Amino acid sequence: MAVCSVLNTRAEKVGEIELNDALFNVAVNTGVLHEVVCMQRANRRSGNASTKTRGEVRGGGAKPWRQKGTGRARAGSRRSPLWRGGGTVFGPKPRDYSYSMPKKVKKLALKMALSARQQEGNLVVVDAFELPEIKTREFLGVMSNFEFKNCLVVTEQVDEKVSLSARNAVGFKVLPVDGLNVYDVLKHSKLMLVQPSVTKIEERLLA
């Protein structure tokens, strides 16, 4: 098992922790990561684009002119797709873009993402992360101690003060262990784990 330093919010070393190789020392397969990220992004798509067909456009009940004798082309409705203001042919309709993948693959991809940050030296473990009040300035002050400009912070459970303080901080995000996912780990260049969350991650991914 790899030994990692445990720091406080002032970036001072206060101890050490062993990181399980089954989570933080897995061979990284970029193809698997790509597939899972594509799935996550597809599942987040709203798919609410919609157009009206000729049967949904208002009007068009009366025939514009008689069938013969006018010298013009035949027309049966003002809502024909050929006319301005008419319906759309094969236009988009609300749809669901989401799809699923095997749970084992999703777990493996998350292990790979954690391992990638550890192998790059971009993973930090802190003993605790607490803020006295909801203040973005306080959160950014902690990040500046580590000289981080882009970071995902993983807490054991939802911490309202920390998560709300990070909400307006560009480049930063706070997630509980239950919300940890491949896309957010890879999107942020640095990964900060609050020490109690390491145990919960092991319970979630090694069960």
C-alpha cells in the first residue's frame, strides 16, 4: 500500500495514511474512462428540443385556393412544410439520451480515475475540512494554502457550509462520497480527500 501524507487546511503535515492499492494503484485504461465519461455526459443531456409537425402547427384548415384554374401549383394547406410558417419534417422531438453500463465497469473506471490522480501526484488527503460560516473567501483561502486553482473536494457526507462556500468559486467543486463520479474527478486537475471519506470510498468501491 502507498503511504500518503495527511495535511491540515494550512497545508501542514499532521500524519500519514495508507492508500489501498486496489483503489489508488490500478492500471489506467483511457478507453474505459472515455466510455464512462461519454455515458455520464449523455445521461445529463436534457433532450428537450422540439419542433412542430404540420399536424401541430396552428391553422391550415381551409384549402388556400381551388384545385384547378388558377395557374398556381396545387395546395391543400397553409401549414405544408414547403410553406413559410408551415410544419417541420423530421424535426427534433423531446427524447431521452441516457443509457447504462455494467456496474463493474463504472466501479473500475472510478478506481482508474482515483489512481490516475494518485499516480500524477495530484491527490491530497486532509485530516478535516470545516468552515465557521458560509463564505467563498474562506474556502478560497484554504485552496490558496495548497496553491490550488482547480480542485475537487470529496467529503464524507454533505457539508452545507463547505459546499455552499465553493458554489461560486470558479474551478472548484465539493462532493460527498455518494456523489463521487469519474467525470468530476477527471474534470478537475487536483483531488482533495477529507480523511474520513477515504474509508467510505473503500466501502463503496470494494464491497
